[in-house]
Amino acid sequence: MMKRRALETQCTVRVINTFDSLEAHVELDDGITLEPGDEVRVHGAPIVVPYGEELELRRRASVRRAGLIERTWTRLTGNLEFMELCEFSFSAEKKL
């Protein structure tokens, strides 16, 4: 089994929990860009944002790089998995 390369960095985490939006974004420091199959783990206690609020904080993050086979597999199957998401409706107007 091939060992995957891991990087440690800092990141900014933004979480929004409002009527209009429920979002979580992670921005990595050091100009690190992600490729298909890479994994990011943000360290620290769970983040809880009360309804109606937004939070931005700094955390440590680990980036695990995908190997060649995993990267290729992710590229080949990524479009199929995206299409599965397109089948769901979050609209209250449509009855299932």
C-alpha cells in the first residue's frame, strides 16, 4: 500500500446559520490547492453556531493528498456522483 502525503497548515473556518443560508467554508493557508481525491480534516472541538448567527475562526488543518490511482478514480466517477445530487429537491413547493 502506498503512503499518502500529508500536509499540516492553518485555515479559516466560516459557518453561517441563518434563515437564508446554512453554510460552512474552509479556506486553507499557505496557498494550498486541493485536487480530486484529496482529504481535509479540520482539528478542534465541534463548531456550534446558534440559529441566526455567523462565526469565523482559525483552526489547524491536515491535508491528505490522494495517490495516482485514487485521484484517477475520483475524476472518473465524480460526474456520476454529482448527477445523483441533482435528483433531490429542497423546495417546499414540490410534494414527494
